[in-house]
Amino acid sequence: MQRIFVVLILALPWGLKAQGDSADIRMYVLMASSEDLITARGNEPLNPSESDTTRPSVLYWLEDSRLHAIDTINFDHRIGSTMRECRHFEEFKFFYIREQETKGKWVNDKSGRYYFVFYETNFVSVLDYSRDTLVLRKAVADSISNHCRLLNGQAYLQDGELLYSFSVCDNQKRYERNVIDKMLYVSAIKERTFLNGRYGKSEASFFGRNNAGLPFSKTKGRLVISFDGTMDIAQWPEADFQFPYELDAAKYSNISYLLKTPLCGKEVLHKRLFNGGTDSICSYYVYDKRMGLLDSITTRYQLSGMNLYKDYIGHGALALNPMYNRNEEKDMPLPSRYSKVYGSVPNLQYNTGGFYLWDLQANEFKTYFFDDLDTELLSIHEDWVYFRVFDEIRRIRLSDLDSAYYTQKAEVLYKDAERVPHIHHVFWAPKMPFKVEYVTGRGG
């Protein structure tokens, strides 16, 4: 197997800054149409005559109402692959990116029959801005963990380091999985250790994350957990966390964590109904781990994810509850307003045009709506709320959201009908050079 280590280094003196911020902190913008976006589900595909080269993922910096390109972050500059996942761990200052390239060819067996066989190649990358250089590390997945089934959707916190669920291999021990860190090192971890240290905090933007939870036992009426692969849920032991009141275990299938991190004194979760449930109101619970107290809010919206600002302000996108409500096609904007130069037309049937802020200390839940269904909260930084309204990146002071006229107090930072609709990530970091590393042979 060919092994390649750090073969390409680009060092460029980028000079970016967020408007209104200190001179040495810059605002970076990532345009990436990954398939883990809720709006990517069932969206309008690219014109069949076009190729994946129309879907570049590009890192920019924003200054003086202009976007300045740094580089594409696709594994191959020719692209040709689909971005399955692009996850931002803001707390740890890196992105985890997974791409897949599918090719096929006709083959024949001894009998002369022909079959069309598909071949998949998986790529993983990390965009790391935690030090004094923006580093894009790239690897072919099989070169760092041979012939394993890739996983996604869950993260684990170990001694202050974020590890991401990477793969499971046929030849490894039972009840183990492989995790990957931001250096693209792969290591095995016991399932019990992983599940006990799960980390759940997602971007504020419109992503559907696989947030793990705990199932209810119908026989015990309690939350249960298992680490040894036992299939019979009636045999599972009780979990450490339990609701402080009786629950109808025949009605609820499990709880799911919206926010779970040892770095915060609170966790946010909600109860999921069994199929066929008729409750269109969503109840979300905030659990104070230190005090052992449970509080709740109810809403007709679904909270697709949650980020934290100053460790107590939960914030994120508002989605329609998909089991009970969706936007009619006649109420959605015309697909023709979206340019296909950088991506496909988003599926807006679950969009609301708004976002939420939830003060977890005071248990105050507030929603805010703007003038377009395609509205997405991006981030909160230094008491400014940054969000996207179709083709505009806007911001508003956190305190101005208390005004009855908050929609009039937002300012437009940048407008571009081709690129902005595909921007779902922003982050802040010092001015720094950029380099690319190609990696193989790390881990098992």
C-alpha cells in the first residue's frame, strides 16, 4: 500500500475579519452542500447533463461586504464525489468531513452473464483551525482503517478531546467501535466507554443529527441501557438517568438527547413517541445535572439541533414537526430563484423561516421569524446573532431581539444569489496561513 505523508503545504497570508470585531479575529465562511442537511432530503437534483464539478465546497473569508476565496475543501479539486457529512465541532475548532465516490463497470462471470458492479471509495477530511494555521487534513478511509464499515452521527469526549465515531470492522472484538480524532488517528474503544462519554452538541444551522438516547422498557416502565449486545430489551438494566415521575412506557419509545456534553451543567432531551402516536406538540426537557432538577418547555416545532452560547443560551433552527406538518409546494419559493452553479435546489417543506433561543437557566424559550422561508441561524458571536435569509448573510445584536421591531434592526453583511444559499457554516479565528496535508497509515 502506498503511504503518503504531508506532501503539499500552501501558506497564504489571508487577511479576513468579521465586521465590527477586533482586528485580529476574522470571520470565515464555509460553503458546503452536504447531504446531512435537512434541506438535502429529497431535494431537486442537479441537471443530469451536469457533473459533480458544479458542487464545489469552498472556504472563504468575509471582509468589507466581499467574500474572498481561500481554497476548495473537497478531497479532490476535480470533485467527482458526494459530501455525505460535514460536521462542525465549534467547541473544539474543527470540521469533520466525509465524502464518497461511486463508480461502476460491467463484469461477466464464467457463464458469460454480465453484471454491473459498483465500487465505493470513501474519503475523510478534517478542517482544523485550533492552532496558528488552518489545516485541511485528507485521507482515503481505507488507508487509515482497512475495509471497515464507516459510521457517522455520534461523538465521544475523552479527557477534553473530541473523538468521532468512525468505523466498525469485521475482525475486531465484539462491542467495540473505532473512533477518529482531528489528526486522523484511528483507535478502538469499548462500546460501554463510548456510550458513557457521548457528546451531543450540534450546529445552530439546519442539520439533522443522529442524537443518541435511551429506550424505555415496556415491562419495567423505566429507561434502560445495554453494552453487551443483548437483543431482548426486557433484559436490559436500568440506566443511571431516570425521569423523576412515572411515564407511560407503552406510549414512549425512547428519549433522545438534543444536548449532551460534560462541559455544561445541563442536558436537553425529549421523549419520542412510538409509531402511530397522536401528540403533535413536542416537549423538550432541560435537566440540571448538578441540582438533579428537570424542567421543560412545549412547542409545536421540532428543534433539529442545539448549540450553546455562553454555556446557557441554547439556539438553533426551527423545523416543522415532520409527522404532522409540512409546507405545501404552493407556499414555497420557486425553484428557479436558486442557482445550480454551487448546489442543488433545497427542499424547504420543513422550513419555518425562523430560529429559537432558549435560556436554559431561566427556562425561557423564544422564537424569531424573518421574511423568507429559507432562513437559517448560523452562529452567535460576541453578542451578535449571525443568520442567513435566502441569499443574504445578516446579523443582529442579541439585545435587539427583545424589540418588537427586531426584523428591522438586522444588518446585511453580504448578498449573493449564487453562493449564499449554500452557506451553512461560519466560524471565527485569527488571521492565519492555510495548508493541506495528505495522510495514510494512522491507526488500525
